[in-house]
Amino acid sequence: MPFKIRLGIPEVEIFWNEMNKKFERDELNATERIFFKKFVKALRLLSDNPRHNSLNSHEINPLTQKYGIKIWQSYLENSIPSAERIFWTYGPNHGEDYHLGY
């Protein structure tokens, strides 16, 4: 059963809505299209299996200590030092959902 992903901070939801609308209207420029494809793929992989190898998901200890909940980081690309990342945490009922930041 896939996990449900919640867009945990308002900026992520705004970003997603804007990108998705542009995608649906075929208005993404080349750079946005590449990014959007990677972002959607990462969300799909995260939903199916947060430990998927290409996500390289790992806990960020300083953020975990700062906020008192486990904060995870996953890559949108693998094997690229400057790869964009998404940050997430499990929802209130472990294993039920994720809250996503970018």
C-alpha cells in the first residue's frame, strides 16, 4: 500500500500547484520540465518505498535534533553532488503518510 504524501508547508503546496498547472497547460520551459519530471518521479518512489536506492534517503541529524522529530532527505537525482533534494518527515501515525518540504 503506497504512503500518502502531504505537502507539509504552504510554499511546497503553492510550488506544486503552480508547476502542475503549467504542466497541464504545456507551459513549462525546458528546465522546468526536466525538474518537474524528476520531482514527480521522486514523489512516486517516495510513496512506494522511501528506501528506494535512487532516492538515497537518509536522516538529517542536525534537523532532527533541532525540531525533535526525524527529518529525512531524499535526492531527486542519484550520483550527482549538486542534486536537488526534498526534505520530509513521517506523519503523526508512523507509516501512514509523509509531510514534504522542499
